[in-house]
Amino acid sequence: RDTVALAGREKLKITEMRIPSKGEIVRTDTAYPGEIVILPSDSVRLNDVLGDQTRLPRKRWREAPLPMLRTTIAPKTAAQRERLLDALTQLADTDPL
């Protein structure tokens, strides 16, 4: 139930928090620096930083975040290549991670 600065814009009262753990999303009472948390709030956006942004251990991670998952994919046929590239571009535009 702490109140924290939200990326320097405003203050946010945290009433519920969840984290990814072992392939599931679980409720938690604590979060640690650099950890990904899920907050039920309309004020929070993707890549927002909770707390003092100047105290991040590596600011460059925020500017060019590492992907959370890597995979290799290929179209079944050469004719599907363009559709696959369009779908991947749309996905990357929606969530760059």
C-alpha cells in the first residue's frame, strides 16, 4: 500500500501487485529493483518506471530493453513470407519487447 512516483509524472498508490513467476502471474506484496510488476491501474503504461528513474542501475536497459523471449520462426511456404513479415511487424509495433 505504498505510494510511489510513477516515472516522475505523478504519485501512484499501489493496492495490488503481481509478478511473473515460474510461468504464472502470482500476487505479491514485495517487488525488487529491476523486477517486472503488473499493476491494476489505468495510469501505468508499458515500460513505466516506479520510483526514482535516476537510480536505475542501467539506464540503457530502459532505452533499449532486451527481449524477454527469443525464438526463430519461418513460413511454411515461400508464399506466406510476406504475411508472416507483416504480422511480425504489427506485433513489434504493439510490444517492442
